[in-house]
Amino acid sequence: MTSATHPTDRPEDHAPVDPAATDAPHRTSETAMERLTSIRGTIDNIDAALIHLLAERFKATQRVGKLKAENDLPPSDPEREKAQIQRLRSLAEAAHLDPEFAEKFLTFIISEVIRHHEAISEDHQRGHDA
Ligand SMILES: O=C(O)C(=O)C[C@]1(C(=O)O)C=C[C@@H](O)C=C1
């Protein structure tokens, strides 16, 4: 088997390569402050991407919240959450990210989503009771 087709060579199995994170010889002429600034540029780009991804995720979950309220479905789905946690823990392991952190992060986001679902459901009920 060639290395390109090896199952562990999928790009998603590796942490993204940050060229500013290495101590390659060609970078030794840079000062520590220049390197710090360069790495912080990468961090700022990643933080921006995370915000955009979270905004898209919350737009999708707002649609789920409305669908659930209109169809009398409960705000939370523990079985779905169990599957999501298992999936993200294994993705985290493959990406060399702490799976405990990945689980806490997902649980934190989902608890906020459930709060939104409950608010949508209460609004929906109020609309029907009025
Ligand atoms: O998939 C759902 O049923 C959702 O409401 C979305 C979501 C999530 O944020 O991923 C939120 C709450 C549920 O307990 C499970 C998953």
C-alpha cells in the first residue's frame, strides 16, 4: 500500500499545519516578536473561522428548534447527543485534540441550543394559547 492511500493519511487525521509554528532554519532571522505576531495572525484567522462556523451552526439549530416546536417534539434528544459525542471524541483523537475537551465543548454548545429550543417552544405555545 502506498502512503497516499493509507487510511491514516487522510488530511482530517492530522492537525492543520501552521508554518509559523515550526522552528525551521529560515525563520531564525526573525525576532521573537515577529514570530509571535505571525502566529497570532494564524490564531486570529482560526478564531474568525470558528465564529462563522458557530453562526452557521446556530442558524441550522434555530431551524431545528422551530421544526420541533411546530411538531411538539422535545427540545433535547439524548440519544442523538450520545452519538454526536462519540463521533466528535473519535474525530478529536484522530486530530490529536483532547477528546475530553471536544466533549465539553460540544456539550456547552448543545446546552445553549436546548435553551434556544425551549424559548422557541414557549413562544410557540404562547402564540397558540393566545
Ligand atoms: O438534532 C437535534 O435534535 C437538535 O436539536 C440539535 C442538537 C445539536 O445542537 O446538535 C441540540 C439538542 C439535541 O439534544 C441534540 C442535538
